[in-house]
Amino acid sequence: RLCARGRAAKSMSAAAANPAKSKTYAHQDSLPDYPVPSLEETSEVYLRSLRPLLTDEQYEHSQAVVADFVREGGQAHELQQVLLDRAGEHRNWIEEWWLRMAYLMTRETHAVHVNWFGVFPDWGVKLSPVQAAALMMISTLEFKAALDAQELPPETMRGQPLCMHQYSLIFGSTRIPQEGEDVIETHSDSKHIVVFRNDHVFSVRPYHPDGTMFSVAEAAAMLQQVIDMSSSVLEETEEPSVSVLTAMNRDKWAAVRTDMIERSALNRASIREIETALYCLSFEDSSPTSKQEVAQACLAGDGRNKWFDKSFTTLVFDNGRGGCNAEHSPVDAMVCVAMFDYVVKRTRDKVILEQAHLFGPLPRSAVPPPTKLKFELWPQLSMAIETASVELTQLISDISIRVFKFKHFGKAFIKNYKMHPDFFVQMAIQLAYFRMHGEPVATYETGHTRAFYHGRTETIRACSSESVAFCKAMTESSTSQADAFLALRAALQAHGEYAQLALSGRACDRHLLGLYIAAHFLGMQPRPAIFTDVAYKKSGGGGNFVVSSSNVGYTPLFGGFAPMVKHGYGACYSILDSRINISTSSWNVCPHTDCTKFGEHLVRALIDLQHLCIAANPPLEQPSKL
């Protein structure tokens, strides 16, 4: 999900703004291999995460199931040996399995379900859509140039370098639909960008023949031609919404794409031009006036003008506001967030420092015209587009998003009490759900494993026995504020300990997934009972976390995503010095969830935690340096 941890994003944005000596990929070969945890440790961590979610009887049953699984001669040891053998051959034994199982083999549409959205802050001045798009395009290409030259220093965590491999996959990557399992193609040396507007599709090349990139003025002149060429309101000139095909079931889209490229050389050329582009840019024909409206438009909007298979699409609205929609398979969101943080800062710098010199008038002949991408249609293809459009519209209508601008306090207040801001917000999420639904629930928070070679993510299981004790303390009138404060401290400590397990590759979810896959490959029968036990799904196993949460970091950018399950919530947030940006989501098909009410409970929980801190312990004079 969104965010691998906020601290990494902060490190990257600072690095992007202040290049240091180390080259971007300088430490790749020296990073440690991804570890295989011991069966004993994983079973202990797993059982500890089950305890707050099960009755005594259920927990005793799960204890017996786990004990039988890991006993001497039990199924786990044969599976563990598969992982150890694999780790002897691959520096990261889970990398390929995770990519395939979590993303490429899923067959449902990844539009809305998997793709995430980002909302960019306001520019501070009024920009036309062409100006905003040109500024962001050149800032994005400047980031790519710095990346290609390895001028972006490696991210670090507590002084240790993190894996930068995913940065090599940001540009030019596309998820290609295939029957049964998709593939990822990366064309990072491409020189073109694909632009969508009003269902028209164009390819633009913002580089001179000698390879130097356009100026902002040249990019604006080029994009103005896109606007001019796609502004006809005559009904007979409307273009087919080919992009909605990328929101189909993956097997269906694979079949349609194969038919398109085999039957028509024109279609093949246009599709390949999109798939090999550095990224996509979409001019949206709306003028959202609030972050709420921008968020809704960036997640899907009306579903058009977005090639959901591309690694990322920058969206620009008629009033100059911006955002993004990104495909999750090749690159975790925090890597893209670091890039967008750089792009937003560079764009703002250009606006503030150079605005008078950016958009000098240029003749149309100063830049080459955009290349219009065309498609040949036939009745069966037209019907597929219509069907995809209807299905996507239904999907969009089933997801609700709410944005909350929490202005009461931010990380400065939290750190003043020597508490970790992220852990603090996570406990507020636990309290919000507990109050609204009357029970604890399996909660996912994204942690990263980028301290290891090609590391990606690991689950931080945020619901603990300590968090449940804290929630009960906050909802029982007989509990004193002092005791509730102590319960909060205990819950924060437990969360921090689990987060450290995740960061060190010793949490349970990726290891359990590896054992599950090994059992599948071995054709193990009967299937290990640990994976059929009701506790496995109830605790979130197999992608069943009821609350899915992510911290975008300590940046004005924020975003969101859909819940993992139909009866669940998505919760995404960014924590600034004096405010917290929050987005919540839920599926309308479930009568028991409501992201608006959940967000309101979260706001109330944050305020109550503030009151608890103040009442139990007067503010310290100096903030801590967490």
C-alpha cells in the first residue's frame, strides 16, 4: 500500500534537494540479503498478533494448529527448507514471489482496487493548466536526469543505506496484461510522454534533437498544441475512450489487447507508444476547488483519460491544480512520493523565483507538433469499450473517499511528549475503529524492508493486545486519565517493537506467504492447517486486513487508496508540524462501513489523545528529536 515509512520519504526529499557525494546506486551490492526468519520467531510473532482478535477457545485452537505446523517433523520444516534453498540462490528470496502473487497474478481490475492516488498542494499562484503541466513536466524530467546521472544520494535510515532499486523502475514501466499473469515492461530510456485530453491521445517528445530537454516555455508551447488539437466540441469528432479498457478484468483486457494488436498495425503502434512512454499526463476537464474533490478525481474521476497500466500518470485540472494516479506493481508508493515531493518543490521554486521568465511567447513552429495516436475500431472492440466504461463507472460509484484536514496539532505536539508521530496516529486509528464498531480488528500498516537488497514492504500488524487494552481504557468511564495515558504508552511501545520487526525483515506476513507459496509449489496435501484456520484470515492473512493504513510521511503531499476488503477501510495520512492530512475510504456495497463517520471518529480520537496527554502530563518545554 501507500507508504513504506515516512522517514524514508523525508530522507529522499532532502537528498533530492541537497545532492551529496554518494551515487544513487552506490550501495546496492553491499546491502544485506533478505533474511529468512526462523520458524520459532515467526510462530511467536504470529500468535502474539492473534491474541487480541480471538476468544480464549479460538486462541487455544490456533496455538495447537501452529504448534503442530512447526513441531519437529511437521510440515513447516519441509517448507522452510524450500525457502532456505531459494535464499541460497536469490539475494531476495521473496522478491519475485511477492511481485507475482500480490500483483501480477491478480485478475480483478487494478483501477481503484490497486492503483493509488496523490493530491499535490496548491502552487500559491494562479496557473493555467498548460503552465502547471509544463512546470511539472520539466521538473519531473529534471528528477529523471538527476536519477540517470546518479546524482540523487541513496536514502538512509538511521545512517544505514536503503535499497534504491525501485527508482530505476519509476520511468517507462507498464503492466502488460497477459492471460493468467501480467508482466512488467520497463523502457527507462524512452524520450516521449503520452498525453490524454478529452479521450484524445498524443505522444510528445520534450527533448531537442541533441538530447537536451525543453525549457518550460517550449514545453508549454508543445502542450498548448495538445489543448488546441483536442478542443473540438463537434460530436462527430469525439474519440473513443480506449483508455477504459485498462480497467477491465485482466484476462479480458489481455484478450482485447491481443486482438487489437494482431488485427491492426495502427492499434499496435498506438498501444506500444503508450506502453513505452516515460509516463502519462492527463488534462482533466474539471476544476476541483477542494482537496476532497481533487482526491476523488485522482482516484478515478470519470474513469477516462487514464492508462491505469502505467507506473504513474500526472493529472492537471482546468484550474491548474494537480495530482497523480499510480500503478502499484513495480514501485511502492513512497518511492513515487519522494519523486513527486521533489517535483512539487522544484515547480514551486520555479513559480516563485522565475515566473516572469518562464512563459515567454513562442511561435508554434518553435517546437514540433504532438503526434496524434489513432485507433482503428470494429463492432466487437467498440462493444468492449462500452462494456468496460459501464463496469468502471459502477466500480467508481461503489467507492467513497473523504478527506480531513486536521488542523488542531501535528508532529510538533506529539514529539513534545516523546512519542513517535506515526505510532500516535496508528493508536488513534485503533481507537476510532473500536469506538465505531465495538471491537478490535486486523489492521495493516505498511512497513518497508529496503534495508535489504531489493526489499519492498512488510506488514506492521497494528492491532495488539496493548492497543486493545488502550482502547478499552479510553472507552471505560472507570479508567483514570493517568491509567489511560500509561495504556497509551504501552500501546505505542508495542507498536514500535512490531514496526522494528518489520523493518528488520522479521515480522510474520512475508515469511508466512513464502511458506504458503512453497506448499503450493510442492503440492502439499493436506494443505497446512495454519492457512485454513479461521484465525489466518481473521488476522489479515491472504490480503484480508479490515483496516489498511499508510503514512505518506512528513510532507504536504498526501493520497489514498481503496480498502482491501469490502467490509473494510482505507486510511492514509501525512503528518506535518502543525496539522495532519487524512483520507479515508470505504466500499458503498457494505452497509456497516462509512468512511465519513470513520474519519470523524478518527478526528475525535486524535483530539482525545491530545487531551489525554495534556491532562496526564503537562507539555515539555523542548521537543524530542525522534
